[in-house]
Amino acid sequence: IGFDVSEDLSLPSRQQSFLIDPAGQNLVREFLTQYFAIYDSDSRQPLLEAYHETATMSMAAGYLSNEGRNVPGNKLNAYISNSRNIMRITDRESRRRYLRTGRLQVVSFLSDLPKTNHDLMGFAVDLLVFTPAMIVLTMNGVYRETTSYGNPTRSFHRTFVIIPNATGGFSITNDMLFVSNTTKEQEDKSFSGGEVAPSSSTSAAPVATIAATPSYDE
Amino acid sequence: MASEVALKNVDNACETAEEFTRVFYKQVDNSRHLTSKLYLDTGLLVWNGNGINGNDKIQKFLMDLPASNHVLKTLDAQPISENVVSNKLTYLIQACGDVTYQNDDGKKPFQQTFLIVAVDGKWKIASDCFRLQVPYNQS
């Protein structure tokens, strides 16, 4: 007599995007297109406009595995020294300090991170909250470091909390970023939707078409 | 510049994130039949782009996933301004690490973002976004 355990379970197939509300599609696409056009340009200073006055931002970085940690292109030194991984940063004082607070501090911090070119077409975007008061979205994807030796690709996961502002636009109140190495599979598929030259103008690259309908579990 | 209350809230967000993830991954890995209790009734799980709304459906979805073992490697947390979330205490938590599934090849890196909210003295997940670190290009 056996046990009634389900042993043939497999992982559900993955979707590139989820939208809690299809009405948010254009806004999210426009917001990300504009944001990353600036983020990937020569100067991230204009991102001051994108953040709320009291915005907070933190970044945590971690190696994919122990293997290859000493390969020069895999080194995450540019991130690790500022990483707010609270499993390692355990005292309250440091945890407070590593949380960048206020738009000036946030953009100054972002400006010091390596220069990038994001694979916008390969983004996975999840719109988790879309109400008149608040928008929460996450992104998963890869970018290339454009001015670092060997132009390594990095994997990232990022969350924005966004609120409407007084001028009819939107402001980021929370920004949380995770940076790691890319897997071999990510590396092979990166920028397969075409390379978009980093631009300093606003003629930005399109973010991958975000699924028009929310995909709910049946 | 930030007020002492705001700074205390930063400490609390971090300490809550540590406790929350300890409970969450223990439940998902060892007592998954209880996991949906951690979500709001109207909670949202987005699992690799598949959206599941409401904790009954979340429970069913989770039960259909293979047995898992999560190892956390990085954790981060921020408070969300109470002006934004109508005075409810709300934290944003980002947990990253490796997950191994039963009958599957090796460990996979994952990233997970939670929005948790305090309701009647309990922390509940308002939304949970899970992503395996794989390519998502449609090609």
C-alpha cells in the first residue's frame, strides 16, 4: 500500500508579464520606457523628476553561486560594497544608512552605479497593484554594463512603488533593486530581441509588449 | 533629517522581514497546507507571471507545486509611506536565494517580492510576486 502523495507535479509554465488591470498597460510601458531611457543614458540626474521628494531606495547584491566568483567579469564589487542585504547588515544604524532616503540621495546613489544598457524587450513585468492611489510593479531582466571592463551582463529584479503627483504625473516613492550574475541561459538569450543603442534622447526603445489580458489561474 | 518615528519604522521593517521570511519559507517548504493563512483573503500571488487572486485559489495553486526547499541568500525591506496606504502599516520585502523542487534538476535562483500589511495585529500578504531567474524573452 502506497501513500497518496503527488509525485508527478510539474512547474506551471512561465508568462512574461502579469497585469492586475489591463488599463495599466500603456502607463506601465510608457513609464518604464522613459525611466530606462534616462537610466541607460550618460547622466541619471534627470531621474530626479521621477522620484518623490521623500523616496527611499535600496539595493542588495548577491552572487549566483560560489563558482566563478573570482572570474573578473563576475565580480560584483561595484554593488556588494553598497549592498543592503540585511542578512549580513545586521545593526540598525547600518540598515538605516544603507536605505537611501530623499530624491537627492537616491539619484546620487543611482548615478554612482555602473553605466548600463537594459534589455527592455526581455523584461518580465508584473503589475501587482493598480489603483488611483498607488501602483506597484516589479521587473525581472538583464542589462549590460556599458563602460565596465568586458561589458558583463547582470541579472536584476526591481520593484517600484509609484504614486500620482500634483502635476498630473507619477513619482516613485519606493525603489528596491536586486543585482546578481546572469545564468548561462540568460546570457545566451540576452538582447535576442535586438540591441537598442543607449540613447541620451527621449526617443526611447519600446518595452516588450506587455500581455493585454491578465492571466488568471483557472 | 528623517524623524525618529520614521527611523524606528525602518528598523521594524527589517526585523519584520526577517521574522516573516522565516515563517513563510518554513511553511511553504514544510507545511504548505497552512500557507494561505499568511495571505489576505483578497491577496494576490503572481507566480512566474501567472496571477492567482484570493487565498482559496492561492492555497490550491501552492498545493499543486512540487515539494520545495528554499535557501535565502539576500533579504531587504523598506516601509511604505503611510500616506500612500491609508495609514496601514505596510512593508515591502525582497527575498532572493535558491530553490530546489522535487524531481527537478538542481537548484534554481529565485527572487520574490512581498507587500505585507498589518491587519488586526497580524501580518498578511497583500501581494506576492515570485520569479525564477530565467530568460523571459518571448522568442
